[in-house]
Amino acid sequence: FYQQLADTDQEFANTEYFQKMTWLKNESDDLYDPSYTDMLRVAFTSQFKRGRLADLVALLSGRNFVTRDYEESIAEESFNKLKEGLFNFMNETNFKNFIMILRSAGFIESSMIRSQNTINFAYILYIVLRAQRIAPAKIESYIRKWFVMSMLTRRYSSSPESSFDFDIKRINEIGITKYIEDVEAAELSDAFWNAGLPQQMNTSVASSPYFNVYLASQVYENDKGFLSRDITVQDLLAFKGDVHHLFPRNYLKKHGLTRNKYNQIANYVM
């Protein structure tokens, strides 16, 4: 595809954009396969500290949100900022380091990440923290925490643009350290662990984010697979191993449990 694009659209091939993305011709990792909209959303939110794409359209038109007028200087500045945001998104070092952070948290397969907006905001956060010159080790910790928290709370499952807008503005106002502490206190209190999470585990959907976070934690801890002395959960995920029942299905059926009981994710292991 790379060569075909270079041959058929030489005008684009001579642009900065094409040069910035040439490294992708040898890239095969599918943990994060962003669409055009994903790229635009990440570039815009990280650069403009806003979450609604409608605002981008307005800014590129020269909208002054204070005076409600349209100014050519704002349009020009907005195009330049968007260009910088796109280059940050396509930057090989940024992208590969971000993927390595997700893998280091235990998320080693694309099937473990069902929410594209969760991964989009994590990449936004990574780009923003790098621009703030925060130490790499701290960035890694913040990204892992935020990503797992977002998975567990399904933070971006509804009204993602509003959530993006709120989160990026709060991070910009009070800083990531304080904001993570505030969100953890509000969203991951004892009530979540003792009542909220157990209720959410009343499902048989193996692609549930809660089960995927559990698997990721096992990868992180280098746990062995169920009843295995040598094979790790990471190996099983990589080679598409089967999900098993912790308490045998036939045993539970024999004792009167229905399908929706014995197939709950709390009874799943790998």
C-alpha cells in the first residue's frame, strides 16, 4: 500500500505528512489501529485542550469564542496547531512508546481493549504529559493508572466528547497528579470494589472490560495459566488459548445452577 500510495499520489508523497508517516510501512502491531477520526480527535484534544470536534471546525473557520466573531488570524493559528498535533500523533517515538506502556500494563492483545475512546484519551494524555516534560517513568505510571481506571469505570462509554472535554480541561487546570487522585477517590472508592464491581461481574460476556483487566493483571504479574505449571497467561493470550470455568460447568449444572449463573465472568479463568 505504501508504494502504491507513493506512486499514484506523488503530490501527497512530497508533503511533510507523508514523510512523517513513512515508518508505518514496516509497522505490524495492531494493538492500537486508529481511524482517521481517532487521529483527528487525539491531535485536536491534545493540542487545543478541548474535547468537542465541533469546536475544531469552528476554530479552523476562525471562530473567536469570546467575541463570537470570525478572525483570519485565529483560523491560521488553528491550522498550524492542528498540524503540530497531527505530527505529534504520527511521531514514531510517541506512538511506539505509548504502545509499550499499554503492553507493560498487561494489555498485549487488541481483543483486550474494546473501547477505542479509552485508548484514544490515554494517547492524548501521553502526548500532553510529554509536552510538559514530565519524567518518562512518571508518564508510564500515569498512563497505566488512567487507562486501567478508564477501563474499569467505562469512563468513555457514553458522551465521550463531553468526557474528553471535561478531563482535558481539568488536567490542564490542576495537573495530572491531583486530578488522578481526585478521580480515584471519586470513582474507585471502597463502594466500587465492594459493591459496584461485583455487580458488574454478573455477566457472561468474556469480552467484558472487567475480565480483560483481570487478564491484564495476570500478564503484569506473569501468572501461570489455570492448572498449568509452565505456561503463562501471556502465552495463552498470544496463542488464543481457551477460557475455562473455575468451578466446572457440568458440576454446577448438576447442582441446579442455570447457564446465566455458571457462565458469569467471576467463574472464568485462562
